Amino acid sequence: MSLTFLAPLFLIGLVAVAVPVIVHLVNRERRNAVAFPSLMFLRRVPFKSVRRQRLRHRALFALRCLALALLALAFARPFLDRESGNATAGGGGPREIVVLLDRSYSMAYGDRWSRASAAAERAIAGIGGADRVTLVLFDHEATTAAGPTGDLAVVRAAITNARPGAGSTRYAPALAVAQQLTDRSERPRREVVLISDFQRAGWDGQELPKLALPATLTTVDVGDPATANTLVTGVDVSRDASDGVDRAIVAARLARQGDRAGVAARATLEINGREVEAKQVALPASGAMSVTFAPVPVPDGTTRGTVRVTGPPGDDRLSVDDAFHFVLAPAQVVSVLLIENPGAPANRTMFLPRALGIGDSPAFRVMQRQSDDVTTADVDAARVVILHGTGMPAGAPGDRIRTLVRGGGGLIVALGENTGSRAASGMTELLPGAVGEIIDRSPERGGTMGSLDRNHPALESFRGARTGDFTSARYLRYRALSPAGTDAVLGRFDDGSVALAERRVGDGRVLAFTSTFDGYWNDLPVQPVFLPLVQSLVRHAAAWTPQRASETVGSAMSVSDPAIRGELVAVTPSGERTRWSEEDSVRSLVLRETGFYELRDVGAVAASRIIAVNPDASESELGAFPPDELARAVSPPGSTAATATGTMTLTVAEREKRQTLWWYVLVLALLLLAAESLLSNRLSRAVRRDVALPDGKMNHA
Amino acid sequence: MFAGRPNDTGAGTSFIDPRVLAKIDNLELLARTVVEGFINGLHRSPNLGASMDFAEHRAYMPGDDLRRIDWRLFGRSDRYFVKEFEADTNTDLLLLLDVSASMDFGSNGITKLQYAKYLVSCLGYFSSRQRDRLGLVTFVDGIVNYVPPSARHLRIVLQTIARATASGQGSIDTALRQIAEFARRRQVIVIVSDLYDEPERVVRAVARLRNRGNDLIVLQVLDPAELDLPFDEASNFEDMETGESIPVVPGLLREQYRTLVQEHTATLARMMREERIDYALFNTAQPLDHALFAYLADRQRLSRIR
């Protein structure tokens, strides 16, 4: 236990003790001179002396000095730092100390990080030989940076090397680590020190891992009372190719958070690291706005884009979120080879190309061929092949289609009149089941779609309510299909017959629709659900995934790239490399830095894929919650509030507030001053009775 | 002997605070203000009216001698007029004003020198009205300024008084010795000083003039602080004339100091009286006109005015 001060600067006031000393000394030498006409009579008055005056005045002097010193002490707000006292005293047996140090990017605000590092240093200062320390750095995940160890130098080095990252605050992982460490420990005293800015965004009130007694939690709040932050919360990129040139229109959302007034800021758009446009914007206080840049032509290949916002110098103390990175990729096109039955009339083959001709995410390039004139080049250029009411083309094209499917391509088969069991025999290994006879539902005016597996990825776009009315279409005919046990049935008609089934072949997908897309066997093509259904099936068959303009720090993503079969390397924005060998079946990457990640073949120079990564915007919201709320949530359920909070010294200011020692010191100072007045009066009266030295000199102290 | 106090005022009469007088720069105006306030009706000069040379009529004022009313004029005008006569006088009035540094002391807004200046101005103006010849000597340890007596010297006297400043270490003995050398003619001599000297030496010096046939009036001017020593804080007291200083705790010395001062003034008064020298103590806290009024009335009562 040691005496600490909340406002140690007030101790400068101790200099005031010098005032009575100076007054004492000056008064001894300097006396007020009174001009008097004549000393004729005064000189005749006999003088007497005060011999005990000096001694008495010293007591008075000491009283005054003590009162002034206590006043200065009271203003310095003293308190007993029991925490550090415990640390240094080391009483009660060896300790297990877990220091949880928040390294989310909001800790880079102002001088938070230096304060947090200092707090971590303080937390481990004075650990004894038997004590053990673990330093856990956390943001959205927790990492043990040092320990458990009794070697202070190791922990100190880890604190020194630690830096705020780009992650967002999550308390649960850190507390889970703390819980494990304290639960495993056999030391009688277990202390968890949580150093954070206690952002509201970091804890939404959900259940947190609870510490078990005798573990205690000490929270150290390094947040700032008033904050200001200017940031780019997101970017929307829309494409415009109306005049034949692919242009991107970038609209950025800018926000200002915190307590300060609005500012004039500069928003810039950078394409491939070069500034192409700058705009002056007036950001409102605690508000957001949108700024749209002029359309920029999208170059070939993947383009890196960044929107930056720059506020007045010194205004924004958090720079991580001032830039938003994104990727401008060339428009994605899925090539579809539509193979029709030879001699099929145009009015039966027009629906699919039209349905696929609409849309740009992705765009579909449809090559319409008849089964007898399809070439291998056609198949090579396609990603998805649709066999519409026809069997597998004979010869090389058919083989190429099989290869395509096994290599990750897609095949959609619409079983029609001409896709009987004989025609289907050429693709038995591809079709999800055995093709049967035609089921004619025309006597009962057609059947309807009975059930759909809307959770299947192929029908994912219909997962939401009212996203597609499949019951309005009437199906007059369809073929029976008997799927194997490994095949997936996506939909059935109202009579239980299979309507849609899928089989995975190699890396590819084969979808079989037991009716047609031509309007003869059903009226599906004229139903509103036709277009999204067809596009959804083609996207699924092509294994198409939308390329996101940007990712968020903390997300893990698969980096499997069909184009890269060999060794793959990922280069982080800071230049670190991660390699995956050919044998690695799972290639995933956790994005921990902001900026652009590059994926490339080990031998290649150019990146095959660029991923833009931005910090989680919720971390930019710097509002804080009271640390004691979290402390209560973490405290053991059986413990009383007093036990829970009694051991938790929340912040230095709160510790001081609870003790209010300054009040007692101030009262003591006032009592001393009152005593000084009394003593001074008594001394004055005594002096009047008994004054002056025999030689006529007097003491006026 | 008169040693008036500020509250010792005549009923129904209002007196002028010395601090108010201090705001009047013109000494003649000041003297007139003070003198005119009480001279009519109170003071009956033996000279005024003793002559048979008619000077003028003036309106009767309460207090005027009824015998001096011009009844004939009353018969004609039905109003009371008093006849004034040109006074014959051959008396000189020599004002001796101490301008030593100690006179520059004042604790209540007016210094002793200022008060003394008003006093001699008033007396000068007063005697000038009586057609006396008026002269002035300012002195410290010797003569500083000398204006020889003349019936037309009022203005010069007042100007000299106005210009006088206090400085130097005074010695009334030396100064009066010099004055005695040229003041051979019998005259009324008024000495205004704080008389910081041994009573014996003061009286001896004054008596020297007295012995030459002069009518001596000694007016001692003292500040209330000099009489009471009202200071509280222990301080160094510095002599205004010598610069010498001694540490003093006034609270402890006050009673003894007062006793000494009272003994001093009493001794002066007693010795002056024995030498038939007119003596009065003026406290600068007193209204000047009241002090003059009281003093002159007293003097008249004792029939010592020439």
C-alpha cells in the first residue's frame, strides 16, 4: 500500500511553505518606516524586552508551514494505492497475473497506446520471484504475447514490441484466455488486469466468460473523455458502360464521430496509388455524408482504389480509418453454351437466352448451338453448358463437356421429349439419377411445384420470404428421375416426382431439371420466377461467387483459385508472405491488416488476385461504457457485489474518489489554520505585555 | 488657556473642516472665508470706531453695539445702519511661520504647515482689515523669507505664505535671535510653530522678543497623531528633520507618550503665562475658524489685545 496522488502537479503548491519563511526573514530585516515629526518624546520612553518571543513564533511558524503543506497535499488528491501496494508487498502468496492489453485500432487514438503500455508496465511492476505473468494482446482475437513467466524482462519486451493493430475490440476471447489461465493456475492469488479503452462497440452485453474466485479483475481505462474521429465508413462502386467504356462511379460514405464540432475535410480518390480526384467536404458534427466522385474508366486487370479523408491538422487523432480500400475488377462474365435439339423452333429456344441476357452481376455470355454443330472450341469457351431437351453431343464435344464438368465447370440438363433413357445413357455418370418415362399431368390441367430446398446453394436467392412464387407455374409434363443416394434433390412436384436434382462430378456440378425451359411442357418461362431461377441455377453451376470490392479485418477467406493449381503465396500489406503448397487442401487466409493483400502463383510476378481489406467501421465509434459494468459481468455469479467490486480498482480517479482522503487532509489543514489564528492572537497579546530588547531593538517577526 | 477640541463648538455655529479649507488654493479667499464668517458682530476692534473719521454706513447686524446705530438715518430710512469709522493704527503685526521639516506632518488630510498657513493667513487678513501693518517671517533655523510690515503687504504676505515649503531641521532659538536683531519696533509678533524644543529654550527665545516690548502670541500647531500616537503596528519611526529612526511599538508607548506630550504643552503654557506671553495650542483636527474664534474670544476676554 502506497500513497499516490491523482493530481501530483498540485504538490508544486508545497513551495508555498516558503512564503512564511520568506515573510519571517523579510520581516526580521525590514520594518515599516513611519515618518514622524520628532522623536523627542519617543526617545524618552523606556523599553522592555520579550525574551521568549522567538521561541513562541517558531511554533507559530511551524503551524503555518504545516497548514500550507496540508493544503497543497489536499489539492493533490492523495489516495492509498492498495493495488500497487499489494503488488509490491507480495503478501498472501505467489500470484498469477494475466494482463489483457487491448490492441484494437482504436487504441491508436492519440496517446492511448503509450498510456496503455505504461499501465501494463505498472501492472507487472513489483512482481516477486514466485509470481507469474502472462501478457495477452487482444482485439477480435486474443494472442498470448508472453508468458506465463516469472521473467519480467520477457514480458516487458513483449509490451515494448506490441503495437495497436487493425482489429476491432472483442472482450470475450481475451476474457476466455484469462479464464483458462486463472482456472489452470494453482497460485493462491490470481489477478487479471484488463487495459482497454472500453469501447461500447466491443461488448454488446452478451454473456462473457466468468472468472472464478479467487481471481480478481482490475480494469484500467485509458479512454479519452472527449474524442473526435473522421473516417470513411464505406465505398459503393457502380458501373456504367453505357457508351461502351467501362466506367466506375465511386461514392464514399464519410462520417464524423465524437463530441467536437464539424470540420471542413478533403476527400480524395486514388486509383492504383495515384490521386485522380479531390473534393472539399464539410463534415457535420456527429454526422455522416456521402461524396460521389466523377466516373473513372476501369483499367484492364484488377485495380486498387482508395478513398481518403483528411481533416484539419490535429483534429483527427485516429488515422487507421481515414482510408477505405477497394478493388475495381473488370466486369465478371459467365460463358454459357446453350445446346438445343436440332430443329427446335425459335419460339421454343428464345426464353433461356433472353433470361440470361439480363443482368450484370455476373453478365452471361450465351452461345446458342444445336447439338450437331457444337464444337470443342465452343465447349472450351464455356463455363456452363446447358443441354436443353437434348442429349450429350457425340464425339469430342461431349468428351470436352465431361472434362469441363470434372474440372469445375457446370452442366444443366433440361430433360425434354428427346432426352429419353437412350439419350441419357450417354451421360449416365453425369446425371443425378436415372431418367425415366414422361409423366403427363395434362388431364388434371398440370401439376405444380410441391417443395423446394431453398437452403440449397443453387436456390439460395429464394431463401427469403416472398422471393419467388414457384406454385404459379403449371407443369403439364415432366420426366421421371430417380436420383441416387448421393444426389441432392432440390425440388419436387406436387405428386412427389423429382423436379430438380444435383450431382457433384469431380469439381463440377450437374443440375437436372425434369421439365423444359421452352414453354411447351410448362408455363414456367412466362412466370416471374423464371428469370431469377435460371440465373441462380447457372451461377450455381458455374460456381460463381461475387467478387467483393473489399473485405473487413478479421474475416477469414478461402483463397482457392482455380487458376492457381500449384504453390500459392499471399503477400500481406506489410509484406509478410504466407505459402500454401500443392498438397494443402484448405487454403484460407485470415485478414489482419488493412490495405491490399495479393495472391499469386509462387513463380509469378503479377498478382492473380487482389483483396482490399478495411478496418471494422464499428471500431471507429469511440464511445465507451463504464468499465465496472464489464467487471460485474465477469465477476463470479455467487460472489457478492462487495466482493466483486471490492477487489476491483477500476480507475485511478475512481479509487481516489472512493477514498476521499483529500477531504480529511483539508479539514486538518483548516483546523491547523484555526489553531494558528488562536495561537497568533495569544502571542500578540503576550507581546503587548512584554516587549522589546534592552538595547531598544525589537523583534517584529 | 485655550486648547480646543474639534467637538468643542459653539451652539448654532457651523465651522469649516480644515480638510475642506485645504481645497481652497487661494489663501486670501480662504482667509476671507474663515474671517468673514465670524468677524462681524463678534469682534469689536478698539481701533475700528475709535477714530472720528467716518468711513461708511453698513447695515445693522445682530450683535452690533446699539450705541453705534445711526438714529438719524433710521429716522430717514426707517432701517438700522451702523456707522463705521476709519481706524487709525500704528501697530505692526509680524507673523513668524515655522517651515521646518517637522511641520510637513499630517495624519488627517492636512499637514501642520497647511494648517499654520491658514492660521497666519487668517490672522494676516484679519489684521489687514484692522488696517494694521502686516509683515511675515518664515524660519527654520534661521530666516527663510522676510516680508517687512506694511499696510499694503497683505497680498505679498499671502503669496509668500502660499509658496512656503517645509524642509530642514528647525531651531526656534536661532531663528528668533536673528529676528530680534531687526524687529526693534514695538509690534505684535505671532509665532506659529510646533515648538519641538525644550520648553525652557522656547520660552527663553520668545521672551527675548517679549523683552524688547513686543506683544508676543505663540501658537503651537500639532497634529492629533502627535498628541495621541494612534499607531497600531510596530514600526520604525523616523524623525522628519534629522532622519534618525528608532523601532517603536506604539501600543506599548502610547500612554507614556501622551503623558510626556501633555507635560510638555502644560509646561509651555505655564512658562508662557509666567512670562506674560500669549500661548495657544491648535490641533489640526479642529476647524480653523472655531479655533480662531475661541482663541480671539479668549484673548478679548482677558483684555490682552493691545
